[in-house]
Amino acid sequence: MYQTEYLRKRTTVADEIARIRSGDTIYMGGASLMPVDFAKGLGQLAGRVRDVRVLHYQPLEDISAFRDPACQDTFQFQSVFYNGLLTGADALGRCSFIPNNLRNAARDWAFAVPEYDVMAVCVSPMDKHGYFSLAGASLLESDLLSHARRLVVEVASRAPRVFGDVMIHISQVDAILESDRYPAQLPRRTPDEVDRRLGKVVADLVEDGDTIQLGIGGTIDALAVELREKKHLGIHTEMFSDSAMELMQCGAVDNSRKTSERGRTVTSFSMGTKALYDFIDDNPAIVHKALSYTNDPNVIAANRGMASINAALQVDLTGQCASESLGTRQISGSGGQVDTAVGAQMSPGGKSVIIVHSTYESRDKHTGEKRLQSRILPVLPQGTPVTLTRANTHFVATEYGAVCLRGLTLPQRAKALISIAHPDFRAWLEEEFERWYHRRVKDGT
């Protein structure tokens, strides 16, 4: 029965792309839900149609629509979360960012665009009951499916079948594309020495039995190595990564002490390597829920001993965290940082940790010379949006240690943050604090 309907709805990328008209709005899944073949086919529309709005986020593969000059008047992308590919499209004037907290992103997009002409997402192969599952994620799609006039699913032959708010029945589907591949992948970055030192610092803040929220990156991978000796950890996280998978495999995570959804890892999306997608395939220990649920601070707070760990780009001496932009240049997005930081601090015994490398290298635009810069600053650069306000910042950690800012005055906060700044910048930070705030750090009051 369902196989007959499947065959009737099967089509090609070329046929689906040919249906798109000038002025249409396309919602295109991102991360592991990116319909890669459909996305690459969008380039066929260059010069044929105009003003096609594409709602998209976190693309894991490059497509010509982001950068091909022939697509300049064809597409305008809008996004709730950038990576390098969308930053490049932004620089070309082809993408615009929507400020948001991810728990509300589906609501905000539905408010701005009540209906989509096409929604295209990557799914697992259909089961015997006629159901596909979203390819390792729930994210925004489960909340936005009802807003699509036409639903196109790209069936990746190696996509994992997962559990949670992810099921799509063939009766809901208008068109089926087939692709012999895994979902789009995110390569791992090898942790460097700073990552490893910072991982050790943060691991000391995590206690046996805590429920943790982890992101991605070299520091998180290094932290996960340090957490392998912990016991009875739980996971409630926006993103499930290879490092989180390894914590489950080694037994450090068993979810036995969670106070909410005990025994199960709860996430909104899984994103990583083929090994990760194989691990979550048909794995009932991992449940994928919409961001509106996983990132709800009240849901997060229901887990006793919640530890939220997020990264920042820069932190000022009052504790303001800039985690998405350098000045006015959009790098990523606020993501779930505010959601999880606030939720974790609402949790009994919970804590929020902001991690940041103490320095980075920048190149002088005039001489080309590389210079070391501090990520802890007296004030944030002009135009930099604050992701996490100083009132919501709990712990800040660098490779030089971790400090708790709760209950500290501004001079006390400055003194604490300077103590974990790179040693080469500590004297300068003291002088700049006095210049900007007309107070002495050494007074500490």
C-alpha cells in the first residue's frame, strides 16, 4: 500500500527545481537535515527566476546559490544561525541574519513567514508503516511542517532512523527525492594544547551525576576526554555530537540520575561523522525533540545538577559575553546559549560555564604581521551584540582557570576575569579598567 504511494510521489531534483517560481519562499533544512541534492540543484534557477527567499541555517555543504554571481538576483537567504558558508553569503549581500534565541526560532520564523511554498528536508528511508524520520534531528522542522504548502523529502539511503518529534508519514509528503548517501557531515577538529588545558579546567566543575549540555569544537572534544572518568552523567543538550556519543559508549553517561526523562539522552539534533549517524540509528536511548522543548529553560531546569557549557568569542570585564559576532560581523548566532545558561542556573545545584580561549591571533591589515589579541577585553568593540548579559553570566573559564561571577561587584568581577586572562594582558586590563570605569581593580570592592 505505502510502497505504491511512495513510487507515485517519487520524482527528480530537476523536476522539483522547475516548479519554483519568482517570489517563492523555500524553507530548506540545515545541519543533518540539509537536502544536499535539492540544495545543489537550486543553482539551476540562476537567471531564470528572481527574488526567491530561502530560509536556511547551518549548511554543512557548499552550494552555488551561496556565492555564484549568476545567482545574485535569484536568491535571498535568511538565517537564524550562521557558519562560514553563510558568513560568506552575507559578505556578498546574499544572506541576512535574524536575531533570536533558538527556543523561539520556529515561532519567530512562522510569525514572519506564515506559509512556505516549499519545505525540503532530509529524511531516513520509509519504514513498513509508511513513516520517514527526520535525519537525526527535530530542530525547527517539527514545529514548522504545518506551514508548508508543499513538502519535499530527500531520502538519504544511510540516514539514521531516530525517535522523538521526528516522524513524517508518507501521506504528508508531496514529493520524494532519493539520494544514496549519509546525511551531511561535520568533520571533527583535533583539539590543540589550549583546548586540552581548558578541557581540564571545565571538567573540574562537572560533578558525578550532573546532567550536561555540550556543544561542538576542539575544546568540547578535549573536555569530553576529561569527563570519561566521571560517573552517572546525564545528557540534555541542544546538540548531540561525536564527543557526547563517546561519553555514552565509555559508560560515563548512563542517564541514571537525571530527574527529567531518566534513562534517555535528550537532544534536538545530532550532527557529526558517519560513526555518529550509525550510533543514533534505531537507538531508543536517544530522543530527538524540537528546540522549543529542549531549549525551554523550564525544561532544562527540571534536571537537578544541570551543567551548561557554551563558548564565547569575547568577554568584557563586567562579564558580558559576545558569542556570535565580532563587532558588526556576524559569525554564528546566539544559538541556545541564553536558553541553556539561564535554564541551568534555574536548576537545583546547576551551573552555567562560558568557555573562551584567553587569546587569538589576528593579522594587521597594513603590515600583514600576526599579533596576539586578548579575548578578555575592558569593553566589547563597538557594534558587538551581547549574547549573554552580565547578569546571566555564572562561571567563565579559560585555560588559566575558572571564576564564578555570581554576587561580585564590577571591580571584583574585573579582578576575577583578569586573573584568568593571558598573563601578557593582565597589567593592560587593569589599566584599562581604571580608565573606563574610574575604579581600581586592586580595591576589589
